[in-house]
Amino acid sequence: MPPSTIIHSARIVSNGSVTDDGWVRFDGDRISARGVGRSWEARPGDEVVDAGGRHLTPGFVDIHVHGGGGAAFDDGPEAIARALAMHRRHGTTRAVISLVTAPVEALERRVAEIAALTRRDHAVLGSHLEGPFLADSHRGAHDPALLRSPDQATIERLLEAADGTLTQVTLAPELPGALDATRSLVAAGSRVAVGHTGASADEARAAFDVGATILTHAFNGMRGIHHRAPGPVTAALSTDGITLEIIDDGVHVHADVVNLAFTAAPGRIALVSDAMAAAGAADGLYDLGSLRVSVTDGVARLVDGGAIAGSTLTLGVAVRNAIAHGMPLATAVAAASIVPARAIGRGDDLGALEVGYAADAVLLDDDLEAVRVWSAGDSVFAV
């Protein structure tokens, strides 16, 4: 039998609970055993890691991220690898590769490249098209000249190019053809997210009724909550099974509103980074798709118009921010692991430190900074 990895004497944070003096065993790319105390037994050749009472969490799952480390996912496989390596250092072991609005031909080429990556790199969970099917009124950092309503022919082209790896598509449900597109995408196995939308609460519910299951970066790129026009956020909060993405970077959403969302939709808040190329890199000028972005003090805004243009967040920081905003550790960790995994249909094998799940884990120090990261059983980062 090949050697295992045993991590013991850990405070295991998984599935919304904390277990003291816990241990896990990795065999290959899976968790083969878990227990407490000194009930583990090492075999010759096993790597034994003493966690020293520190927190051990599942690897983080980012379902909405555009780049990092100075690289943008839109720029191809090498850029994707560079950005993922940066996010790994902060605990993200799996990611959906998010693409901004671009011409359909460019998106076809990019999702095909991501399809190939998905088959050879376990860290890549497919692609997320955040555009071009967005409302101009709430476009944020998307090129207005490239926005369009969805049509069946375009949906079929993108699905064919992605070859089963189009994990998520963000749509504005009020656009002509959006509900039919939602039905088609869901039937093909993609998750549909409501976002970048001027939709009313009723229009958002209509999308949820035909299969949409995610709200893209809740509160951002959509109507706010008004007492006579509640908008898509309240529709998502009041609809069972809808996952709400939250960018908890202290810029996109106020801490009080983050707490409101966690309280109103327990177990349905997914922390996302929405990170662009400047995450883990220096301030300066960057490209986000076809648009120019200026990053100052870690805040990304369009040069033309000043709209927020993604973030420089990592999920490790998002977890710490959620805790600082009042969330229990187990709740914050779940929001960066099992909740997003479930949102894309991977909650049975990703996002938890349980037997049979992927051997993805993050060892955190007393400041909740990653000091070691495992992905599919391999040690991929260590301080």
C-alpha cells in the first residue's frame, strides 16, 4: 500500500462544526479515515504531520474568481496557472475559472481551453461566464458594447465549446430570451446565476422557478433592497436552495449587510473573491477584459467611470473578514468550502474533511493564515 499522510492533533473545522484533537488520513487524492485522539496508526513511509492544536479546514472552493498574482484568467492557460498558484497560497484548492464579457468567438475559444484544463488539472472546476448576457443598467466592469441578450444558437455554441465544463453562467433574467436560456443551460448541467441585473424580485423569482440557483455577488450589480421594490436579493433570501455569493472584502458589502445575509440565509452564503489580476500583486493599471482598471490601496476601479472592477481579495482574507464581522469560525469556513461546493453540485466530494472527500486541506496558524495547504493529497504550499 502506498504511503499515506496523517495530520493529527488538529482542531478540525468541517461542515459547520469544530472537532478538537482530531486527525485525518489521506490515501492518494481522497480522505480515507478520520478520528480523534491517538486512534490513528502510521505505517512505514507515512508522512505524519503534527498540527499542534491549530485549525485544519477543508480546502477553499472559489466559484467566482477572475485572476490573481498579476495574471487574468482571460489570458489563457499559463495565466490561469499563475493566478491559481497565488490563490493556493491562501487556501483555495479548487476554483471555477470566471471570464468577463467578451465577443462570443473569444468566449468559445476560452471555454474550450478551460475544458482541456479541467480534464488535466483537478484544481480547475470548469468555467463561469460572467457575461455577455448582462443588463447594461447594472453592467459594472463589463464592456457595454459587448453585452447582448441570450439566444439559443449562442447558448448552444458555448455549451458545445465547453464540452460539459460550463459550470456557471450569470444572466440578467429580465433580458429577452433569458428564461429560455436558463432552462437550456440547466438542462445541459450548468448552474445559472442571477446577476448584473435590474430585475425586480418577481423577475428574479421567475428565474429561480425555471432553475437558476445562484445570486452573483449579492448586493453588487443589482437593485438594492428598497421597502417598496425589494429586488433580487430578497427574492434569493426567501427562496430555499438559492446560494448567495458575497464578496467580503470591506469594500463591496458593508459588514452589517454581510451579517444580515448570513443571518437571513444560513448555510446558503458562499464567500467568493471575485479577484482580478491585482490580487496578490501590486497596485497599478490592469486590464479586465477590454476595460482598463486602476488599483489603488488594493481597491480596483475602472479608469473610465470609476465603477468597482472586481477585487484583490483571497478566500483566506474573506474568511478572516467574516469572522471579524461576527461570524463563527465554522460558519465562515463553511461559506468558503462546503457551501460553494454544493452550489455547483460538488458537495458530495469537495468542501469537507470527511471520509471519501477530496484530500484538500488548509492548516491555519493562530492568526488564521495558511501555513500549509494540501490539494488532492499533495502538499502544494508550506511556509
